[in-house]
Amino acid sequence: MYRLIIKFKGKEIKIKENILRFEVLSCLNLQDEVFHLKEIKLEKNSLSLKIDGKEFLNKLINEITKLKLENRKLKILNFNLDIQEVKLEKCKRLLEDKILTIDFLTPTLFKVGSNFKGEYSNYLFFSWLLRKFNKALLKENKINISRENIEKINIIDNRLESVEVQLKDYTTTAFKGKLKLDFKNIDSEFIENFENILNYGLKNGVGYKNKNGYGKIEINS
């Protein structure tokens, strides 16, 4: 798995992921190979593309090179993006050994209906990640992780502690600390789905008010 970062000039723009995916691949004449593009994100002045397969990666780089050589822009909707830099990195496999440690760096909690849940559970954690990850995807690109598979994950070391958090005029509990998980009972064919949602959590945080700094995590395998 590879990640291609395309940096461009201009103001920050916001486009939904399903539209972004279609527009970028159409501009690069690669719309028939959408299944190789596992993730695409627009962050400030850069595009981040997660790619499966070296052949597709080479095609993508060739098309971007053509744009640069012909002094053309990457056209997305009504925006013409002037590419400044292209950077390639190999994605780290979080679950290569099927064991990982999650460090909850800031207080983490979940909200279910009107109730706050300040204790960790595999189901709450992974179902939240799955729902958020799928939210911006087209129906055919959404991934599925069953409750049965989530319940196969074993907690082999729990060093989480309960902490109090103040939410406006309301005080509730959350958790912080480290958690070691074992995925050995998960079939290999489903591991990539867990990789995808865990990577989402690494970038975006997890749980309630994660955009305000709650639920920041690190993952070590």
C-alpha cells in the first residue's frame, strides 16, 4: 500500500470525498481503475491518495508527470490546481503481526443517544471508527466489519484510567492510557478493513468532540 501526497498552490478548498475521487481520476484518465484508490483526502493545500498496487501507482505518477510537462493544472470541478510537489511514501502496516498498542493521548469518550460512555469497549471504539470512515464514501466503496469480527479482538493488556472531563456545564468521565489488542482471531481477508479505520482514527481522532482535541491516539505495532 502506498500514499501519494500532491501539494498545490492556492487557497484551501473543501470537496466531498466521493466527488473528489471521481474528479481526480477523471482528470487523470484513470476513472476505470477506481478500485485501486483506497482513500483520497483533501487537506489544506495537498491531496493525499492511498493506493493499492504498484501498477496503478505508476500509471498515476505518469499522468501527473504529463500534466506537469504540458504545464496543465489538475482540474477538480471549477478549481484548477497548480501542482508544486509530489511525494511518495509506503504505508506502514499497523497489523502486520496482528498485535498493536493504542495510546489514548487525550481523554476519550463516546456519546450514544443522549448518554455519554466513558469506558472503553472494542465495539464502541471500532463501530464509531467504521461509521465515520464510511460516512463520506460512495455506497459501493463502503467497507463492512461485523460485530462478530469486532468481538474476536482480544484485549491482552489494559492500562486505561478513568478521568473527569468538563463539557460546558456538565462533568462526565472519559479514559486515557494504553491498550494492547490481539487480532489473531481475525481472518487475514478482513485485516485491511481494520487497517483502514485505524488509520482514520490516527489522523482524525476518536469519539465525542474529537475535533476539539479529545480522543487523540497513537498506534504502535
